[in-house]
Amino acid sequence: MKKWTRWQDWVTVVAGLYAALSVIWSVPAGSSAALMVVFGALLIVSGVINLAMPGTPAMEWVQAAFGALLFLSPWLGSYSMQAGVAWTSWITGLVALVVTAMAIKPSTEEHRHHMVSPSQ
């Protein structure tokens, strides 16, 4: 797996960027602005880490957790009734979660392929 080439991580970075920047044009409700900026930024950071260091399954799971938290944030942050920001959280969180789930198996296989075998 080459660095900076996995489309799943690029999609996650874009989803995080959209979530973080959407507070500019969306009407905030509850704690939507804070949650969307924080989880969006965490998706960007985790996506860049995964792009720079492919084959790290633990980071894939962390990225999946951030996507899930962004998806759940409308209920956690009391803004599920505010359609605009809630749908943005649901869609960007679900996109990040799905593409990251698709990347976990290849990342795990890459990690296993590059593990050093114990000395005999």
C-alpha cells in the first residue's frame, strides 16, 4: 500500500472538512457547531495519519469511531430536530464510517504482511 493513495482516507478527509466547515453556512443548534468542528477536525487528522502511514489498523478503528461519533452527535448534542445541521452530521459521519469500514480489512492485511516474523 502506497502512502497518500488510498481513496477511502481521502473521502474521510473531505467528509471531515465538510463537517467542520459546514458551521459557516449552517444555522447552529444545541452544541452542533462545537461537535461538528471537533469531530470534523478529528476525521481530517485521522485521515491524514492513515494516508501518511497506511497499514495501521488501530488508526482505522479510531477513525471509524470518530465517524460514528459524528453520526451520533445530533442526538448527543441535542440538535437532532434541526434538520440542516443534523443531516450534515448524519451524512458526513456515515460516509466516513462506511469508507473506513471498507479500509479496515486491507489495512489489517497490509499490517500482517509487513510484520516481522519472530527469530528462530
